[in-house]
Amino acid sequence: MSLEAIEKVTEVEKKAAERKAEAAAAAKKTVAEAEAAGRAMLQKAHAEAEAQGKELLHQAEDEAKKRSDQILRQAAQDGEALCHEAEAKLEEAAEFIVGKVVNG
């Protein structure tokens, strides 16, 4: 093989090694970028899920408060109605008791 042919082969091999190194570096960079993007997406999804969970909890607490207030209002109304009913029957009950005591 002539010196010129050897030099050409050496040059081609050198360029091939450079391209291979460049391709490996590019692949490594692409993998690193993909991993970083994946971590960012995961972190974003985690933050969104946490925010959604907090919002759902807040909504549930609001609903529970509304329902609790409604139950308390109804209980107060029912209690007041029972008191009025008892007051209305108090005189009747007193007359009944006096009648039993007097008439024996």
C-alpha cells in the first residue's frame, strides 16, 4: 500500500472516530435532556396532583360545613317546635294532675 493510501485510510479512520465520538456525545446529551424533561414533567404532575388534592379537600370541608350548619339550624328549629308544643300542653297537663289529686 502506498503512503498516500495509508494516509487516506488513517484520515478516514480518524474522521470516523470523531463522528462516532460526536454521535456518542449527542446521544448522551439527548438522554440527559430527556431525563431532565421527564423529571420536570413528573415534578409538575406531582405539584398539580397536590394542588388538586388540596382543592378537593377544601371543597369537601366547605360542603361539610354547609351540611353541618344546615343540620344545626334544623335541630334548633325542631327543638324550638318541641318547646312550643310542650308549653302548649303544660296547662293541660297541670289541669289533669290537679284533677287527679283533687278527685282522687
